[in-house]
Amino acid sequence: MTVFTLSANTVLSVAATGAGWVALVAEGEEVNKVNRTGQTALFIACEHGFLQIVEFLLGHDADVHKNANSGLLPISVASLKGH
């Protein structure tokens, strides 16, 4: 398993910009990496309702079946958060 070296908050701030993920993916960043709590960028984007980022990550083979350490899937957290 590949783990982010960044904190969850740093990953979130990069994911929140949208353009930051475009740049990271363009440079070969793996979209299915996880942070220390097992959250992928897709999970974080779903959690916060960042639809454009979700669509971008899905277009770059983000794993919709990758659950976080909590056991939740990205679609589950989106639903729980009302997105």
C-alpha cells in the first residue's frame, strides 16, 4: 500500500483547489494513494462535495471501491454528508 507523506489536511487543501490535483496527476501522482486514515483524494472530495474534483478523479481511474480505515467508501461518505 502506498501512503501519502502529506497530512490529511494538506491533501485536502490540494484537493480543494482542483487545479492542484490536475497538476499532481499530470506529473504522474497516483490518484489512489491514501493518507494515514486510509482516505484517497476521491474519498476526501466526496466527503466535502467537490463534484468537479470527483469527476476529474473518476476520469483518471480513481478507485470507487477503496474504503478508508473507517470502512466507509467514497459514495457512502458523500451520502452521509448530504452530497
